Amino acid sequence: MVMITHCETETIALGEKLGNLLETGMTVALKGDLAGGKTTFTKGIGRALQIKDVINSPTFTILKIHQGNRQLFHIDAYRLENNEYDLGISELADEGITVVEWPEYYQTYLPEEYLEVSFQYIDDNTREIAFIPHGERYESIAKEMTC
Amino acid sequence: MLTLCIDTAYKYLTCALIRDDQIIAAYSKECFKQQSEQVFTAIKEVFSAAGARKEEIDSICISEGPGSYTGVRIAMTIAKVIGELKPCDVYTISSLRLYAANRSNCMAVMDARADRVYVGIYNGSEVVMEDCALPIKEIDAKDYLIVGDGALLGRENDYGNIPQAFLLTRPMWKKADQIAYLTPKYLKESESYQR
Amino acid sequence: MIERMKKEDLDQVVEIEKDSFDHPWNRGYFENELNDSEIGELFADIENGEVIAYGELWYMFENCDLTKIVVKKDYRHRGYGRKMLKHLTHIAKERGCEFMHLEVDVKNDDAIKLYKMNGFTTVRTRKNYYENGSDAYDMIKGLIEAKPRKVLAIESSCDETACAIIDEELNVYSSVVTSQIDVHSRFGGVVPEVASRMHVEQISTIVKEAVEQAKIKVEDVDAIAYTIGPGLIGSLHVGGIAAKSLAFFYDKPLIGVHHLKGHIFINELIKPLSYPVMALVVSGGHTELVYIENDESFRIIGTTLDDAIGEAYDKVARVMQEGYPGGPIIDKLAREGKAHYRLPTPKVDAYDFSFSGLKNAVLQLVKKEEADGNEINKNDLAYAFQETALNVLVNKTEEALKEYPCRSVVLAGGVAANSRLRELMQERFADHDLILPPLKYCTDNALMIACAALHYLKHEKFVDLDAPSMPSMSIED
């Protein structure tokens, strides 16, 4: 279940496609290096949700909340390092779509079911993007994304 | 003695004025996640309905949680700021205990998300089980009257008469010795990040 | 010494009266006033048993009439009239009078001058007022001195809980801030829920401390201000509820301040802004060029298309495996660095900014050096990044000033503390009225919210108790 994108525009378009498939309450985990395309992809999801403000990775606040026709909870878990504190995210998650960058540091909070999206840096413009469903309700979405 | 009671912990926005042993005005509406905008409208309403002046209050009683994180902070912030500056006494009560309102064999439950509930068991003024967060599947509710989110346990939702509950539970109100150190009871993790 | 007139003074007073007026008040009138007049009060200036001057006030609700001031002939032009007037004004103020009124013969130049010198103004002329057919001036003086109004402000938009009190003359009564930085640096960033909880823990202590340090009571302030947005929703709520609590329980008007206006107006503590103003707003959440025509008109002419400058610093610090927050760390490393690495200058149209590409360039450079087996010189890399990023900021500001000529140029926001940015601003905008915020007020504080709130107060822009917080409010709103 892998797609190749050749420029930012394609990555955004792919994110927008996913944004249109996601239901409220769903979680997407974005794996990959810095500059791997995760934030670009999230911009696409934001476009599907009709979010007008700039989407960038939320280093400063760790969680950014964007309001569109639905809410987007954009998390950068890089520095959370799996600590045990309650981040209050579970209180929000039901009411919008959660996108987590660096989910490897977010194991404590990650719900049992989510969609994993994995980014591979090929060259400056090219990215290999894989969709891995965790849980039944994400299977059809992953399939849809790669056809 | 005039006490302003406020509960914003969960689905309702409740304000009540209790003078001596009587509720002299009350406001209670379902207002989930809108409390922060509406709370002063509600407080204004109870003062004008009671014909009381806000200078007259000598104490505030609030529900301290558990509940929605944003919700519990609203009443707590009002109580802390006014309690410290006016100054006046501040009393707190668990929101679950408030909803149980001294009923016998009563289990108070509230959705804690992710298939968990906040739950406390009360028998009149006695605490049978301290408030805590538990997975729904671990809850055995068959011997109890259920208040709060009963639907989560296959029963009816019932939040009771919250203004009345403030009056009934008055002997159980805890007086804050140091208002500055009051914190909401979030229940799901350590109470402070200071450590 | 001036005292209330007594019966034993009357013999002398009646003599002076006869000596001074064609139509003097008679003894009976004075006796009447001394005995049972509720509204009139007579005063006499007595030295060694001799009456030098006397005067009378009539009280009418919040106003009072100065019915007469008389100085004995031999003592005129020696300051006794002024002394009596001052004393009577003082008495009237103490009685709570708001205005003092008098009539004076239009031909009595000496008296008119005395009154004018002491703050009276002529409001009209009464024709044929006196029995001899003379006209009179009606003169009044306001007794309430306009005290500069005070504002109490609360800031809680991100990770600082703060409260400050200031007055319209920019006298700072108090400014209390607690930072949560120690807690958040454990997470490497501000976790919204953690920030909200800390605000609730701190809020009452901070507000109380600010009020106590100011040595005033909440009753003494004229308005309550708070940061209404932008910021973290949960954090904004706590400050908002605290401010509304005070506004409600103490019956004060409520002011909802835009956070960035605070960063801009804190510069007024240095000197007044000369409009129009160009503000370069740089922080962890913002990178904006704001053209300010007057204190009510803000226009964003440039903004970041991706990362805020502060975030770019954080991310580059992350690439270099340095700590958080990135700003001060990189600034410090760059001080030791030299021109060695080359990074591409971000190219964006007009006055907008982009730092995402620069961050990627840093990452690629690090990867390439690692692949080549070279050790990265962190100082030089920090230098290269900082020079590139900051030059973009000042170049765009310079460009913008060509299209939008301004008198003042101000720097605002947390990144305004960056030492190199301050240097560059001074180098490039020396020909403008350049204002750099005091270092201690670059990070979030409530004094800045109070400074901005004074402008809202001036324009009577208040909000209601049900005003919602606005996490993504624009400065143009």
C-alpha cells in the first residue's frame, strides 16, 4: 500500500484525499524523518477540512488546534518521549481529527486503532508514502488511498 | 450567610445562591462545553433573581471535579480569584458526590472517555468508594442507584437537581485552608506538574 | 490663620464689609449665616485678633458657590485673597463638591485675575447683575482632578501567568510573572493541557501579588483587561475567567486585548510611538510585519507562510540536538561562530516570510556533512542560520518601509530579545525613530497587555462578560 509523490503539490493532494476520507474521531500517525513530508501532507488534510490558517509543525506548543469545517488536532510528539502525563488530548480527540507527527514518542496516548502513514525520503522532491491500517475501520481507508 | 454555589464540571452549568438554609435563587441548564461563555450570565441571573447584591456573599462553594478538564477549571478559577481577593471562604465538593446528593447506595458515574468512567460510591453522607477513573468493563453497578451517565452502564442518565444537591451536601463541603493551593481534581494522573 | 468665623469676629467683619462695598451685607445677615444656615459656611483669616480677610461658601448638592472673598483694605495685594481662595477650595473639595461657582463684577480686574490664576473659567456674562447696573461674570472651577485611570491586566495566552497594574501616565504599579518554562522544557514545548493546569494553580496568587505590590485595592482600578487572543484556548480561558470574575464582582469595565498589540505597545514604556508605525512582530507563534496607521488601525502586510521565526529556531536547535527553547541557544552559539557554511536565502514574494525551506537546508547540510564524515561545527552552523534568517527579517522590513513610509519602527515579541536581531535593527533603521522593547518585557507579561489596554480604554472599547476567547484572532480584527 505505497504511493510515490514527486513534488509538494502531489503530497498535498494525497493528504487532501485522505482528509476527505477521515471521519471525526479518527487518528492518523505520521512516521518519517525531519523534512520527510509529514507537515506538507498535513497541509493537504487541512485543505480537505477547509482550514484557512497556516499549518506548520507545532514544535512550540506541541499541539495546535485548527478550526475548519471540522477540527484538526495537530501534534508534534518529538519531545514528549512517552512520558506519562495526561495531555488532555483524549478529551479532544472525539471532536475532530488527530494527526500525530513522531508517533514513536506518543505510544502512551495513541489509541488502539489508527492509520499509520510512513514517509520515505527519496530525493529533494520525491517521497514514498505507505499507508498501514491499525484496526478494522482504517482498512478501507488505506485501500482507498492506494488505488 | 450568603453562599454562591457553582458547578461547571460536566454537562450542566449550575449556579445557586444559598442564604442560611435556603436556596434563594438557582440556575441550572445543560450547557456542555459552553460554560466559560455563559457562566457570568448565569451568576448575574441568580443575583438579580434573588435581589441580592454581590457584595453580600461571604462564601463560594464549587464542584472541584472530576469532569471535563476545561469545565472544572471555570468554577475553580472564579472561586480562587474571588476567594483570595475579596476575600471570602471557599468550599469544594467532589462533583460525583454532589450528583449523588446523599442518596443511599448511590454510584455516581461520568464519562471519562476511552471506555473509562469516573466513579464514586456514596451511601448518604458516607463514602463507600473514593472517586477514581476505571474502565467501564470493571464496573459492577447492579446493587446501586446510578446517577450521572447511567446510559454508559445500560441505565438511564440522571443528573438530579444540582442546586438542591448543593444544599443537601452542605455538611460535606470542604473548607479550603489555603485558597491559593486549590487545584481541580482531574483524577487521571498526578495532580501537579510542579514536581 | 483661617478658621470658621465666630460671633466675636462679627464687629470687625461688619466694618470691613462697610468699607468694601456700596451695598454691604448687614450684621443680621452674617448672624443668620452663623446661627442656622445649613448651606452657608463663613471663614475668617485672623492674625493677633485682627480679621484680615473673610469668605463664604454655599453648598448646593455637588456644587458650591463662592459667595464672597473680602480682604481688609490695608492688606490687599499681599496674597491674603489667594490664601483664602485656596483654603475655601480645599474645604469644598473635602465636602465632596465637584464644581465651585462664583459671580464677579466684570470691572473687578484684580479679583478676575485671581480667579483665573486659580483655575476658574468664565462661562457667561450676566447683564445688569448688580444693583449699580454692573454686569457680572459667571465663573466656575472643576474640583475633581482627573486622576490618571488605572488598569489591571491579566495575561495567560501561552505559558506565562501574569498580572500587572499601570495607569494612563504609564506609572507601573506592579508587574508579576510566573513562567512555566521549567515544566515545559521537560516536554520540549508547551503542552496545552499542562499550561492550562498551571495557569489555574497560579492565577489567584499572581493576581493577589500584583494588587498587593501595587499597594492598591481592586476597587481602585478603573478597568480589568485580559488577553482575549490569540493563544492556546485552554490557557486563554483561565485568564479570561479570572478577569471576568474581577470585572463582575467589582463592577469594572472589561477589556479584551489582542496579545500582539501588547507586544507592540509595551514599547511605549521606552518612548511614545510616532504614527504611522511599522512593527516587526517576531515570536514562537508569529512572524508578521504590521503597518499601524494609528492606535486603532493595524494592517498585516507580511506574514509567514509556514514556520514562525521562533519555531524555525526550535527546529534548527532540534536538528543540532540542542535543547529547548532554540532561540537563546542558537543566538549564543552563533556569537562564537563565523561565516563558514552557506545556506540559501528563502525567496518569497512581497513582504511574506518562509522558514521551512531554510530549516530543511540546515537538515540536508547536516546529513551531507555526516555522510562525508565531517564533524559539524555547531557555532558556525548556528551563525549561518541566524544570519540568513534574521537578514530576511530586516530586509523585508526595509523593503516594506519603502512602500509604507513610517516614522517609528518597533520590534516586538519574544524573538525581540535576540541580540543579533537588535544589532541588525539598530544598524539598518538608525534613520528612523527605532524602538526596541526592554529585554525583560520581550517575553510574555501582563504589563504589555496593560499598556495596550490603555488604548482600548481611551477608545472605550469594552467587551461583555460572555465574550469568547479567540485562539486564532487576527491583529486586524
